[in-house]
Amino acid sequence: MSVRTATMPPASQIALLDATEGLPHFDAHLDASGVARIIAGNIEIFQINLGKLCNMSCRHCHVDAGPHRVDENMDRATVDACLAALDATHAHTVDLTGGAPELNPNFRSLVDACVSRGKHVIDRCNLSVLLLPRSKDLPQFLADRGVEIVASLPHHRRPNTDAQRGEGAWDRSIEALRLLNAHGYGHGDPKRRLTLMHNPAGAFLPSGQASMEREWKEGLRRTVGVSFDRLIALNNMPISRFLDWLVETDNLDGYMGKLYGAFNANTTNGLMCRNTLSIGWDGTLYDCDFNQMLEMPADVARPNVRDLDARALPGRRIRTARHCYGCTAGAGSSCGGATTS
């Protein structure tokens, strides 16, 4: 699969969204809708981006990850700073993401350190990474530690998945899912939970998450004999490579209008930025993974994990911009899927 890179730096992406006609700033729309602006609560989820290195370069990737991002990997000192910061909070979950987090040389020791602290660990996995020679024992490693796998699969049908991730991606994903099933994942065991994550393959919103889950479970069971525990559906965020695609296909104004028109005030209480702290590969603190990719640090005095003051996190104002319409459209969107039914 050819490497795709974002054509615009983060500041240019924000400026482009700001120039969208007829679209108010997100906070202004909250005010006009009678919805309180977004304030952080207690940190429950520690999301750590271990780097932008990935074995894939997917069209919709908001991280702009790929094999070319070899120098943007979290080092050991920053991993240790993350663990020290984790100990200063009451977070119950550590969400490991990337890129492909498994490619970071500190991935396994970090998993062990979090599990030893009694934390629920999530591995956001692109599936194909499990087929690399270096990952031969990884499914068993994760299963033994009760790590939840949140696996990106654009669709349960081959054409939709290959359209986003390249020819052959669906076949590799199914092979990896069978491997996970063989290691106890996807059969209802809460200690070996397999979650699939769906992004639409175009400038539209996903359909209902619950009905999609039923369709996917039946489709994968019937066609390839694969099972999983739950499905989460995420709106495509108008940033990075997906923003490039929207511009290239003249879909930007239409898609932003669709997000704005589908604004759902009921989604705001479940936004991930309320209870999640996102940490970049270099240790910078962010309100969410999307703000991280737009280089919008959290509104604290020293936004770095090495200087984390856990007392300053609850009550801080969440930084917003027009991309936030992506999280509040339809049933909502967060790292945990829809935020309302």
C-alpha cells in the first residue's frame, strides 16, 4: 500500500475548517443551543499514544500514521513519566494507541506495568500487525494479561475495507481475527474482550451502532466463521488524511454541513474529553486524541506528562474548534463509540 502523508500542517487544517462558510465556532454553537461549554471531570482513562509508526497507511487515518514515522515513537523515559503520572490519578483504564502501539519497543513492558497496577488495558490494534513475524506470540501475551483488543475494521465486507486500507487488507484482518478467536478472544469472556471499530468509507455518518453490531456479528459468523464481542462506530473526523480526501473530492463543505446539521446536544455529556487524558508520544498533554493530532495542548500551566499536576485536570476548559462537530453529530463519537443511543 502506498504511503499517504497529510498535505497540511495542523495549523493549516484548523484554518481551513475555520474558513468553512456558514459554520459557527463550536463553542458559539453550544452557546446558541443552550448547551454548557465542555468542562473536564475526573480522569478515568489514561490514553497513551505510543507513536505514529505503523505498518499501514490508511486513507482515513487521523493520526497520519505509517511506516515513514519511525522517529516519532515514545521513548523509555517518557513511558516511565506516564506511569508516574498514572499513579497520581485515579484512572481505571489505560488506552494504548498509535500508529500501531505494538511496534513501540516499550509496549510489552508498559502493558505489564499497567496490569500490575490493576488497570484495565486496551490495545488499539490494526489487526494486520498481529501477522508480523515479531508479533507471533503477541495474541497469547495479550490474552494472558486480560488486555481488551479494540481492532479497527472499516467493514465486515471486503470491498469497503480494502477501499480504506488497501487491497488485501480485509483478508489479513480476517486472518488476524481468526487468530484472536483461537486465543479465546471474541467468545464472551470479559477478560478477553474483542471489540471491532468501524469508520465509514466516505463522507457520511455511520448507521445505528446497535443494529450494525447485529449485522456484523451475523455477517462475519456466516461468511468467515469469526466472532467478536461488541462493535463501536466512530464518525470520520475532518482532520489529517480524511481532510485531505474531503478537499480532493470537493466534499469538505458538504461533510462539515452534514456534521453541523446532525449536531446532537445529548452527545455532549458522553464526550471522551470529559474523562480522558490524551498523552502524545513526546509527553505533551491533550484533551483528546483529535486535539493531539491538531497540536492543541490541554489548557494547563505545563502541558507535559513530566510536569503533570493531577489536581489541575478536573474543571479545566476543554479546547474546542470546528472539528469537534465530528464528535457531536448523530449518535456522537468517541474512542468508546457512540455517546448516545
